[in-house]
Amino acid sequence: DGGITQSPKYLFRKEGQNVTLSCEQNLNHDAMYWYRQDPGQGLRLIYYSQIVNDFQKGDIAEGYSVSREKKESFPLTVTSAQKNPTAFYLCASSMDARAWQPQHFGDGTRLSIL
Amino acid sequence: SQQGEEDPQALSIQEGENATMNCSYKTSINNLQWYRQNSGRGLVHLILIRSNEREKHSGRLRVTLDTSKKSSSLLITASRAADTASYFCATDAWGNFGNEKLTFGTGTRLTIIP
């Protein structure tokens, strides 16, 4: 089955630690996205990538970093500079980066602070 | 900044009844999409309506768009327990760099009572 796989489902971070969230898709989509969702709120865009080896900052990129070395993979690193990282993180992909293209989502990673 | 605001924030209805939720946005848009999110899961694309369309149907879903009022509504007819989820609108608009990225609203939490 084609889809997006996020791992792990739950992740705990210690103070001062960087953690990396995995996102893999087998939909052959060019564009990929990372969103952050806080309780009772909508999704906020962290980073997006229109094509391999290219990515752009979203609305809340500070304290996060990404890479796009392969079409299928778009990992997100939450760095120690992100002071409030507790949230539900969602990865998505779309056929291309045109905003009207429907986005396909993974089932998220819930990050908490120890 | 959040473009879309859903109303109501939460809605509970009896199974079999119709559910209506609304989305208001601030600036002119190209397209508006509706997504569903089951608890603890990723979002699922439901339907897209373009700015030159007024109404669109998909199965038990009916979406309307009133660009003069900058609002959209999602109607789910003959609701089922499986419709229990949060529903988000998402908009895109022309910007400095072409078709701008998707912006999500804050969502309506729908509960269907068996």
C-alpha cells in the first residue's frame, strides 16, 4: 500500500538533546511538508520541500532543521534551540508543491519532554 | 497566521442527523479544502472547492463557498459514528511567489452520539 510512514509514534526528549523524526513516503510525490499541531489548534508549517535537495522555511522554522537527500525521505530534527518542543508532529506529501494539490499525511509523532 | 477559523469549535449530534460546520477566512483565496482528522491520526483530504465554484458534492458531503462573505460550510448528511473526528478547512491564495502554501484553520471537533 502506498502511503507515508512516520516513526517513532512517541518520542521523549531530554533537555539539551536533539532528536530526529523520520518521514518516508512511497507515493512518488515531489513535495513534502512538516507541520506542528498543538492541542486545540490547527497545523502550523515548519518546513517544506518542493524537490530533492531543496527545502524552504515555513512559519515556525526556528529550532528545527530538515534535509531532503532522497525523494522518499524528509527527516525533521528538533534541536535543543526549540524551547517548547512538546507537540504532535505531522509529515505530509503531495504530488507537487502547488498549494491546491491534496496533501497525504502520516499518522504523526508525539514528542514530549522528559 | 491562521487564515481559517472554524465554527463551532465543537459539535455533538445524534447519529443520523446532519452536521454543519463553517469556515471563515480573511483574505481572497484560490481554493479551499476540507480535511478530517481522527483522534491521534493524520489528516485525510475530503474535498476541494475552487474560488469560482459555489457548491460541490462528494458522497454524503456537501461543501459550499461564498467568496463575498469569505466563508465555506461543510455539511455531512445522515451522520454515522465513524464521522466522529475533527474537521479542518485549509486555504491557498496567490502571493509574491505564486501559489502560496496551504494554511489550516483551527478545526471543528464533531462527535456523533450513537
